[in-house]
Amino acid sequence: MAFKTIKDLGDLTGKTAVVRVDINVPMQDGKVTDATRLHAVKPTVDAIAAAGGRSVLLAHFGRPKGKVVPEMSLKPVVPALADVLGRSVGFAELGDDLPADDVVVLENTRFFEGEEKNDPELAAKFAELGDVYVNDAFSAAHRAHASTAAIAKLLPAAAGETMGAELKALENALGTPVKPVVAVVGGAKVSSKLAVLENLVEQVDHLIIGGGMANTFLFAQGMDIGASLCEKDLKDTALTILSKAKDAGCKVHLPSDVVVATEFKAHAANETKGADAVSGAEMILDAGSATVADLAEVLKVSKTLVWNGPMGAFEMEPFDAATVALAKAAGELSEAGSLLTVAGGGDTVAALAHAGVKEQFTHISTAGGAFLEWMEGKELPGVAALG
Ligand code: ADP
Ligand code: MG
């Protein structure tokens, strides 16, 4: 997956870069409550400044659906961004003269109907703001929008620093990975991750299936899963995935023991038993310790790990145990340099933070939908435009 970088844009002295960023930050009472996404903008703005240029930032905020919604203005984000960047940051609406600040934030791109329609006319107006285009919003790259796709055809285009780092990490994990590759796919439902599973069985050497979706596979293999979360209508789909895996030489690992409870709540009375011994009102809420020990061995013989989805109902103790133990095993191998570890997904990021392994992992993607589409093997329009 070849893409241009800011260096490829050459000397930017006297030039303005139109930069698509993700500053869709959580806010409360007009204050930014988590500045992680603002920090991700800094390396790119700094690199553009080092090349002599200044930055005009394009970004969406919330879901105004093509209408001006004052509560979704990006203006309140400006002071926090100025703090993080350590530069003067101005604000403008499309059509305004741009203020002379180092960095200018343009009002919410989704205030325009043309944004989500990838409208070339709107893209042309965005393009008029500068001389080159930089996309640093991997999290929005799965959408072909005016500010992520159409604009890239109108100006010399490159990936920003944060986007570039993300693309490299993903390339190392699934593009041209060091083998053996192991994938962990967990979470609630098979239906939300069908395309992920179908792609991964063709790509990886070991596929670990955990969480609620493992129940559907156990059920498909004829096991009683009691009152567990299960998509019984996907029985045949699950069997097809297993047979595709077999044909592709991908070894699928399902839980051999499970933790069951009859109540779906934290600290519910629970019991660990064989995956073939579940019945009645019992719900499988986590993988058991024998499963975790086996899976830790799989990680040990692997060189690359891709992870999406928790191994159990990790929000409720003690059903976080398998997720935490497997995360710690992966984190230690990653830190020791024997396993490249890449993970993503909303709940996965929360689960890995809960396990305390965020610093140990090679790369944790906060991109959500874009990360999943990448795991599905799809070409992301916002990335393809940078080739
Ligand atoms: P991500 O957001 O990382 O892509 P998902 O949304 O697919 O992950 O899955 C996370 C959810 O799956 C969590 O809310 C977790 O509680 C739930 N889950 C995992 N295992 C089970 C289980 N055995 N039974 C019910 N829910 C589960
Ligand atoms: Mg989720």
C-alpha cells in the first residue's frame, strides 16, 4: 500500500496545506474532556511548519447531516487545540478570508450537504483554501467524502504523520506481516464481523475466536450453549467460515473451557466448565483459564498479532479475566520484541486500557469503523486517494 508523505510534497515555503484531521473530541459544558485526538494533529502541523507551510484544518464534528447546527460548531475546540499545538490557531467559515494564524480551523465540514456526497464542487471550494492536501484522519478514511476523497484529486496529496504511522503499523500487521500471524476476533456478535472473519481466514495462520461470537461457533458444532448470547440463524455461515479456514490452512481456536453464570451482571455467581458441559439457564460470559493457557502458547509461537473484540463480557468483573490475561500475555511478548501487536475497535481499546497494556502494544488504533473495514480487507477511499 504505497502512499505519499509530507516530505514528498517538497518545500512548502509560503504555501498552505489543507489538512483533513479528526478533532471530533468529546466535550462537556464547552470544554474538551479528552484531548487525545488534538495531540494526534501536532506531528503533522509541526511537519508542515518545518517544511515552511501553514495549515488549514478541515474536520467534521458530530453528525449535523448537511445542515448548520450551532451546537456542532468546531469553534469551541479552537482554544484547546491552540494549547496542545503551542501555536496561534484561528477560525474561519468557508468563504471567509483566512486569518493570519499559523493554523486555521475551518467550520465543520458536515455543515455542507456535499461533504457526505463526495461532491466535487464542495471539494473544489476546500481545495481553493491551499496549495497541497494532507489527510491525517485515518478514522474517516473509510468514507468517500468531499474532504477525504474528492479533494485529493484536486491538489498534490499526501498522508499526514499520524495517518502515515497508522498505515505503516497496519501494513506490518496484515499487508506484509512476519509469519506466523495470529488474529483474535471477539466481541458480541458474528453478524457484525462476518466480513472480518471471512477475510482473516485467508490471511492468518491462527484465528482465535472469543467473546459472544464464539458461542455461535460452538452451537454450529452441535454444542449446547444454554442461555448464552448466540446467533442461531448464522449456524451455516459459521460452518462455512470454519471450512474456508480449513481449506486456507488457518487453524481456528475456540474456547475449550468457559465461565458461565445464570445472571448477566458483575460478580454474578459463576463456574468454569468444559465448553461441552453448558446447559439450561447458563450463559457463557468468558473463556476459561485452560483456554487462556492454550492461547498464550499460540501467541508465543506467533510473530504478529491482530486483535479486535474482547474475549468475554469484560465490562463486568470477573468476566474480564480471559481478556485481561490474554492481553497481558500479548503485551509481555510485544515488549520483549517477539510479537508485533496491533489492535483496534471501540470496546477493544477500552478492554486493553483496562488490562493496562496500551503502552506495551505496538499500535492501538482508535479508528473504529475504518479499522474494521481495513480488517475486512477493503480498500479505504481516503487512503487509496493518497497513492
Ligand atoms: P469492538 O467495539 O472492540 O469492535 P464489539 O463491540 O464487537 O467490540 O464487542 C464488545 C462487546 O462484546 C462488549 O460489550 C462485551 O461485553 C461483549 N461480549 C463479549 N463476550 C460476550 C459474551 N460471552 N456474552 C455477551 N456479551 C459479550
Ligand atoms: Mg463495540
